[in-house]
Amino acid sequence: DAGVTQSPTHLIKTRGQQVTLRCSPKSGHDTVSWYQQALGQGPQFIFQYYEEEERQRGNFPDRFSGHQFPNYSSELNVNALLLGDSALYLCASSLAKGYTFGSGTRLTVV
Amino acid sequence: GNSVTQMEGPVTLSEEAFLTINCTYTATGYPSLFWYVQYPGEGLQLLLKATKADDKGSNKGFEATYRKETTSFHLEKGSVQVSDSAVYFCALSDRGLTGGGNKLTFGTGTQLKVEL
């Protein structure tokens, strides 16, 4: 049983560019949440998607947007990248309660 | 808003030593509490959880008790192994929305290094 799959695993972008990160949830899970983990810090909640709609959102600017598809997979988009956006981006899927986390996408902005 | 405070690391112990990692929280209502572990280059794995006051979560020799009176959820293990070396995160989730779970609020993490 595959867990949460994220792609790509690593990514390098230039300031001002746009990036799209992808997440396939664990089989049977219908909810996807995204977290940003800066180096040496705990993960920070970005937003959560359920039934293809954003249901909760953390304290992140509108440059961060997302989407959930009918098969429950999800994308995280970040526009106008800043150096401070460099982090590990974690996707977590769930059904009712209990999250399963992916291994993350390491984004480096130069 | 919700917040979680953990003791700073790194914590360095010898194998078979006793481990305590302190965690306190601030939240409205009655949150669920969690400990997650992160091994190098990997995502987060749920270690244990407790959903109400006085509940004790346990897994792989690790334990933590939900103490509402002290708003704490300290992680303990009686005898650590080298393989326990990792970063440990305390987290909480408030109740409210049904289905899919609520957002997690994490502490900053505590790195544990266990030496032979």
C-alpha cells in the first residue's frame, strides 16, 4: 500500500519564478494538507483541501495557492518566489483522523 | 492562538539512558496531542498520541501523558538506543471540523543524538 507520494524530491528555482509541487495521497484518503518546514524549525500549516476546496488556511500570503483534483491528488503553487520560501514542503493526507506524511519536496530558491 | 513549546536541543545521551523531552502547549478547549519523529531525509512519522486529559500514548517504548492541569505532554523513554537518534516534534490539533482532521500546530523540534 503506497503511502503519500510527493514530487519532485528536490527543486532549485530563481527568485521571482513560479513553482508547482505535487502530492498523491495515501490510498483511500480524501483530505490533503500542506506544510512548510524551514531549516531547523517545525512544520507550519499552509492550507488543507477537502472535496476539491480549500477548507482551512494558515498565515501564508496569496502567493501560495493550491488545488485538489477529483482523484484527491493535490498541487501547491508558489508565485513570485522569495529566498525565504526555501524550505521542505510536506504533504499530509488523512481520512477522518490521523495524518500520513510524505517525505517532502526540498525547494531551494537562489 | 494555539502554540507548542519544546525544550531546545540537541539532546545527547548514551545508549540505555533515560530520555525526557519536555513539551507544553497553549490552546483553547481540549486539543489532541501528538509526538512525531523525523529521521534524516524523511517526512514525519506519528510516534504516539493522546486525545483527552490523563490519556497516556505509548509506542516503541516511548510514552507521554496528557496533563491538562500543567498543559504538558512530555515524551519519555526508559532506555534509548542509537536507532532513536532523530528529531522529535510535539504537536497539537484542535477539535471542530469533522472529517479529514484539523490542522496541526508543531513545536520547533528537539534533536536527539544517542551515542554508544
